[in-house]
Amino acid sequence: MNKILNIFGPLFFSVTFSLLVMAGIARQPKIKFSEVALGAQNTSRFAVRDGTLIHIQKRKDFPELISGVKSRNLGNTILWLGNSQLHAINNAHVNDETAVAKVHDFLLGEFDTVATSYPNANLQEHLVTLAYLHNKLNNIKVLIVPLVFDDLRETGIRDDIQPLLENPSVAEQLKTLQCCENLVRGVFSDLDPHSSGVVKQEIETRETLQDKTEKFLDQILERNSIIWASREKARGLFFLQLYRLRNTVFAITPQTKRAVIKPRYKANIEAFKGILELANRDAIQVVSYIAPLRTDVKPPYDLAAYTSFKNEVRILCSQFPNVSFFDFERIVPAEYWGLKNTTSLNTAQEIDFMHFMEPGHQKLANAIVEVFRSMNLENVR
Amino acid sequence: MLFMASVTFYGFWRWDFVPVMLFSAMVDYFVSLAMQKKQEHRKILLSISLLTNLGLLFYFKYLLFFVENSWSVLNYFGFSQSPPVLNIILPLGISFYTFQTISYSIDVYRRQTQAISDFVLYGCYVMFFPQLVAGPILRAGEVIPQLQERPQFCSENIAVGMKRILVGLFLKVVLADNIAPLVDEGFSIEATQLSAIDVWTLAFLFGFQIYFDFSAYSHIALGSARLMGIVFPENFRFPYSATSPKDFWSRWHISLSSWIRDYLYLPLMGARVASSGTQGGLEKVVDGTASLPLGKQTKKMNQLSPSNAQRTKALFLTWAIMGFWHGANWTFVLWGVYHAACIFGYRCLRPFVKEMPSTWRQVLGWFITLPVMMLGWIPFRAIDLQQAFIMLRKIFYPQAYFSLGMRENTYLVALVLLAAVVGTECIDRQIYQPSKKIPSLCFILETALLTVVTVLVFVFLRPITQFIYFQF
């Protein structure tokens, strides 16, 4: 008995402890990790009109957004692409709404305003979203593209929207863009084994019996075991704690200066060119703006790089006749910005440079409406 | 039952490729029996075995590469036809099972092992499912006697096997799979935009990824076999703690490097191999002592000792072939030649290194060997030669050290992993191994370690990626 305990003891106890840990995680309330990243002071709001979403974040909501536009049948659509600034409200009250909802309501007689926004969205993702919705909606007349300097540090297409690339019309539109051939080739390289080279070894894409078995077992366990089903939550918690630990060890705060990552910056600028070229090709009016930024404290950017970025996109926009460029950096006053919970292991609060309160959304909406007034809407229609 | 289980296991991937594997196995089975009976025809029979196995390997693995390169040459001379579209799927594990069957035939040819008349037993050796798709590449003499004995149930084997499987899963699903996106992203960046620091970081990160990924498979294979009472030789021994290229190659993918030593390097030098086995890797090859025969034949073989030029030629040729074994791409050949050059350099420096005090030799050796070995992963992972050369060139330009092309986390992860890899070997040597003398301490340490490993494996276990070595 003693021998068996010595041999199997560590295995037995480790499995028991592991199950207890997992059971503890499974009992914790559901965590929305996209909200955790925003901080407790920020609330995501996705406006609904006539029973359908006009502002979405996930791929699963695209059909609802598209059917809503079709059922309202207003003929002219404004598509607003953005990051979490567009859907998060700092210190939100129950009925507070985002700038998207406000612009939608204000222009309702003439335009149907809809939006997609992803946390830390990069311009490559906006390009793919535009190519997809342009084909599905057919009637996009105006495109609003905020330019967030911080998001140019992001790259790639997130898993949730990657399947949009499998749509043949998206591929067709993107592959005919002349300004960003390298970028598009990179985006599709994972999907198309024959995209480069003369003859390539056939890559096995057919689902094998092994794949099917694994999926089947995974689904069965997911349905029948709360411990198995809580693994995603555990993964999220694990990475969240690692993220907090990193921020604590290296004293990273929202005010820590973020360096420009040149290859990512270049890829995003290329994607922005792609957005402008795609819009120009189909006579879509583009309103592009430098996103509002908290300006009463030092921003987390290298000022020279930030100024250079603003100049670069301003010049780029001026090369296209259908593009209007605005600098909204200072339109939201300091009092409409808030704090958020720290992203380190201590409990202090930190300055939020990205998300503002409801009056901030009102300011942004007003600025957009003002732009539309100045653009002479009849021409757009 | 084991034979059927192995065939079924392979069929789980694709049934239609089971006959290819059976064909390769059967050819060597009959050829070896015939070699034993008709000693005078051994050479012809061995040629049949080699032609069959290498032919299969050429068709499935290298034909597309050959066509592509031929067409490039023809295009250069003005031939402007489109290349034929070939639809060839690489059968899983073909590089491993063909090498295993070749080694069996050669061992029979060399009279180092007896041909087996029991096809099921032989089939179990070739297709033994734990190591079928990515090694370790086993020798008949090491496995068949164990299979013949029909090992009995043993609780210790079960416990050891389960622990190894858990550790393997940890290395794969927790470490390798989470490093993979960082490496993929880095290598997808245009090489010209990367800085020298990026190149070093990617070299280290991919070095860790492939080590965790491949050693994970080996752990799982060794563990699964152990559950059945079969003991496989170790395939990895903390390779990144190596203090010289010689040391590295006695710690990395030992079963392949030993195979290459016994069936390629030594024959290329004209040396005869008295016995072979999955031990020692390329250690002796690096030393230059591999030309010395083993066992009783010492005197006779010393007379056949090859010249330095012959040894160097064999070294570079062996490594180029070893690189090519990994994949049909010039980048793998470059990887092989790079290692040959490292070993050649080490051979030249060896007389001076020997003079150094032992501690200095160890410390300095590790500081030089680790980055040199890691840099070798750049051509291994690069998409083409152009990318490999651009990246490798970067490290020689001082001005390329002043910018960063990736997210800060990438560098941080590389540093943490480096510390972890070095730390693990130290912990193993200084704490874990000594703790085995105190059962209660060992019990607590193992329980704590296995709890962390089990939780993380459970949380990260997802059917998302294959093992890297499945493609070879």
C-alpha cells in the first residue's frame, strides 16, 4: 500500500488539487474579458434601433446589422468604423448612449448610420470590415474612419472577424487594391496555400477523422462538464493576471510612453490607403478624423512621432478627392474624461486616455454632424 | 493487438496512406529475410530496400521541390511553359518510418541484427504508434527484444509514463502553442523591416518553440511506450545547456543524429560501423573520433582512418542531407550547412579550448554556443533563402541594433523563457535530482510541480495546432 502511494501519490494528489482549482474557477461569476480590459468605470453600449443593433462588435452580429439596414431601407448608409472609444462610456448612466446612436438619430431622415467597433481595432481590420459590409449593404455613401495613434501598434486580423476573408467578394475587392498588395498578400497567405510560389506542396485542409473525433469529444465535454466549460474563463484569468503582473513589475501605466512599432505602423498606413482607395473606387465619401485624446495631461505618445503621424495621414487624405480630414484631438474637454481601474496588481485608479463620458460622446456626435452639414449632404446622396 | 492499434492510430489521420506505410514496411521485411538467406545477394537486396524507401520519400516529399527548381532553371534559359500542377500530399511521418525501415535493412545487411520472420512483431517495431509520426527513430535491436518479451503490467511504468505524458502536454499546449503566434507574426514581417534585436529575439523564440514542441512529442512518445512497459531511449537532454556544438548534438534529437552518424556520416568517410544504436548523437562525429572503429576492430580500422579533407567533406555533406531531410527547401540545406560550419569551426578551435580551465570552458562555451545554435534556427524557420539571408545579415550591422520591430511583450517573453530554460536545468540538477534521496521531499516537490502542470494542461488543452515535426 505504501509503495502504491509513493508511486501514484503525486499523480493522484495533483489531479485532485487541479480539479479543486478548476471547480473554484467554475464557480466564479462569468467574466467578460473585453470589459475587464476597459476597466470597471467604462461600460460598453451598442445601440439598438427598431429592435436591431445599429452598432456591433462581434461577427455573429453582422447579419442583424445588415438586416436592420435593409428593413429600414433608407437608401443611404453611413458606416462608422472604430475602436472601443466608439462603444465605451466612462461613468455611464442608465440611458447614456454613444456618439453612434446620437448621430444615427440626428441624421435619421436622410441617412442610416451604423457602426462596427472592436477593442484596439487596427486599420487592417477596418479594411476587411469595409470590404465585407460594402458588398453586403450596397448602399454605403459615407464612411467615417477615426485614426487612433495607439491602434497603429496593433496588427493582424483577429480570430473573430478572420472568417470574413473567406467571403469571395471580400477577397476579390482586396486583391484588386493596388496600394497595399504586400499587406493583402500577407493577410491571405494563411488562407491560400497557393498564393505565392510556382508549385506548392498540397496542404492538408480536409477535416480528418482525428479532427472530427477531437471536436466531438470537446463538444460533449463542453456540454456535460462545467469544469471543462470553464477552461476559457481560466485561460482568460491566467493571461489577465500575467498582464497585471507585467504592468506591476515594469510599472506600466496608461501614461507610459508607447513606442511606434515600425512594421505595424507601416502595415496600418497601407491598410488606410486601401480603405481610401476602396472608397474612392466606389465614390464613397470618407470622413477621417484624429480621435479625441485627453490633453490636460501628457499623452502616452512620443510627441514628435504623433505629430509626424498626423501630418502623414493629413497628406494621404488630401490625395483623394472624396476624403475629408479633421483633427478632433481636442474636441472633448478634460472634465469629460475619467479614470479607470488600474491594470496592475495594486488597487489605485489610472487616467483613461481612450474613453470619455456621455457628454464627450455628445461632443463627438456634434462634431460629426457639423462635418456633414458642411459637406452638403445632397451631394453625398 | 498492438499492430492493429498502430495501424488504426495512423488511419485516424488518413486511411488512404496506410498502404504506403505497409508497403515500405513489407519491402524491408522481405528484403531482410532474403538478405539473411542469400548472403551473396545482400548488396542487391539492400539496394532494393534503399531505392524503395528513398523513392517513396522522393516522390512524396521532394518531387514538387524538384519540379519547381527544374522549372526555375528552365525559365532561366528561356523556357516559358507553366509548370505541371502536382497534387501530392505528404504522408504523415514518412520521413521517420522510412528511416526506421532503412536502418533495419542496413543492420541486417551489416549482420548487426537478425531478420525477423514474425511480420506482426516486425510491424509493431516499424509502426509502433507512440513514435510513428515524429520519432524517436528507433533501432530494431533496441525495441524488438522488448516487444518479444511481452512486458508485464508494472505500476511504476504506469506512473512514470503518465508523468511523462503530462510533462509533454505541458510543453506542447502551454508553452509551444503560446509561443507560436509570436514567432509566426515575427516571421511574417518583411525581413528588411526587422532590426538585429528582432532577429535575435525571433531566433531564440523559435528555438524555444521547436524545442518545446518536439521534445513534447518525444516525452509523450516515451511516456506512452512506458505505459506498455517499453523503454525508448531519450531524445533530448537539455540541449540549450550545451557548452559546445559537440555537446549540443549529443543532446538534441539524439535518435536522428545517431541515425545520421551510423548510416550516413561513417559510411561517407569509408568507416565501418561495428555496432549501432540510438545513443550519443553526433558527439563522436564532432570530435572527429567517430572514424575510429568500435570494439575489436580498432587496429584494422585505424588503418582506414580518413584524411581531414575527407572528414570535412563528409561533415558538410552529411549535414546538408540532414537539413534536406527536414524539408524540401533550400533553407533547410542552409541550416544543415550552417551547423556543419559551426562544428568545423569548433574542431579547429578545439586544441585551444582544451587548454582553458574547465570552469571557463563551460561558462564561455555556453555563452557562445547558445546564441550560435539559436541563430541556426533562422534559416530553419525562414520562408525562403532571401528572408534567411536578409535576417542573418542584420546581426552584423551595428546600426540595426537601435530599433524594435515587434511588440515589447515579444522580447519580454523571450527573456522569461531563456531564464526558465536555464533555470529548469539548474533546478533539476541542484534541487530535484538531490531531492530523490529524501522521499518525502521528493513527494512534495513532485506533487506541487504536477499540480501546476496538470492545471495548465487542462486549461490550455485545445485541438488547435499540430506538432511541428509532423511536417517532416
